[in-house]
Amino acid sequence: MMKKEVALTAVTTTAAAVVVVVAFARQYWRQRKDRQWKKTNRILRKFASESATPVPKLWEVANAMVSDMEASVSSDHEQAKSSLNMLVSYISPLPSGNEKGMYYGVNLRGTDFLMVCARLAGKYEPISDLFREEISIPSNVLTGTSQELFNFIAVEVARFISAHPMDSDESAANEKKLGFTLSYAASQATTAPSESAIKWNNFCSDDSVDDTVGDLAGGRYYNKDSVAAISLGMGTNAAYVDSAPSAPKWQDSLPKAGEIVINMEWGNFDSNHLPITQYDASLDSDSSNAGSRVRKTLFLK
């Protein structure tokens, strides 16, 4: 009988101890969770405060950007005290919306390029025969010469055109039309004359532009009042229409329409008015180009 009582007491004591331990553990984890939540809230409130963009702050950033824009567009970037490149694009004229026929395009990106084609019938008609194909650039071509790169692209473009040819009446009347865009900044010192344009067997590219400028041209095709384009993807950029006299960088005769396109490269924009937090600073310091393309980093965080 005594043994049963002892055993019962031991079991009861053990159960009570387990209950106490469980209760203590629950209380501990609840308190720990509360502390963690309070700490998280403090971090979030601090981050929200540092990232805040009230209207006065937005005006400070906007005014700083305008100042940089004016400083850069009025002189060579190397001489201007500006974080913006403000590259002049010599694409002229912009589309009118009356373009018709088969058009081809190449977008050169980091390690690949995109080929597209479409048949235009005017802005009030649907686009037809739209095809696209992505091509990876072999590593030996990437590390080779520019001639090897463009030879590789030319072969692929020729194959793409053979698969998606122009109609017989189009090919008889017109030279094949190519748009060439780059997914990175490119400075054009002057308009490309016909003898220096890229030519591949009755296939001529008269303009090579940044892809954001290409977006602006596409917008102008559908709407003649389109004056700006913004790209948001792996990076960010903007391009806008301006008058040639307002940009001393323009080094050619005035275009007939009097319009030029400015590629801002605003991912480079930097200002002490930007709401940069300690996390942005940490990310920037760990990047391969610390202090460069600050605004782009803010978009990608």
C-alpha cells in the first residue's frame, strides 16, 4: 500500500512539475515574443520615419533633380557638377503614327539580346505578325571583340528575318527597317550618317537608342502628345522630349520638328535630400560600385 502511495505521489508531483514547467515555458516564450514584436515595431517605426517622403521632402528632391538636369544638359557631363548624364539621343524624327509595313527590332541586353518584328498599319489599326525571340550570347563572344559580337548578332538577325520575311510588295518598295536599342547607357556624339550606319545586306540601322528612349518612341506612335517615358524593371530610367535649342549638347543641325529626346539616366541621381536609411547605406557599401547609381538602389531595395 505504501509503495502505491509513494508511486502516486511521485506521479502527481511529476505531473505538477511538468505543468509548472510548461506554464513557465509558455510565459517565457510569450514574453520573448512580446519583446521581439516590440523590437520589430521600433525598427519598423524608425525605418518608416527615415523613409518618409512628405510633400516638402518631395519638393526638395524634385528641385535638386531639376538643378542637376539643367547643369548637365547645358554642358558636357565631365564638366557639369551633376549626378545625371542627360544623354542626347539623336533619334529624329519620332514616330508619327502613320508608319506602315514590317519593322524589326533588336534589344541588346547584358548576356543576351531580344529580336522582335511586327507589321504596322497605322496607329488606328492593330499590330499584326508580332514575333519575338531571345538569343543567349556565348561566353567566347562576350569576351571577344565588338566585331565578333556584331557578326554574331547579324547572323541571328538574318536568320530571324528569313523566318519572318516582309511581304513581296514591301520588300520591293522599301529597305528593311531596324530599330536597335541598348539596355544600358549609350552616348551618341552625333547623328549617324548613312555611310557609318550598321549595314547588313540591304538591312540598315540608322538609330541605336537606350530602351527607355525606345519606349518613348513607341508611346509617340500611338499618341502624338506623349512627351516622356519611364522604365521600371531591373533598374529605372526616364527619357523626355525637349526642344533642341534648350540643350547645348545638341551638336547637329536642328531637326525638322525641332524636337530632341533626352535620356536622363536618372538611376545615377544623388542628392542629400534623398531619404537614405542605414539599410540603404549598408546595401550600397556592400555593392561592387559603392556610391554609384544611388537612386536605382533605392528603387530596388
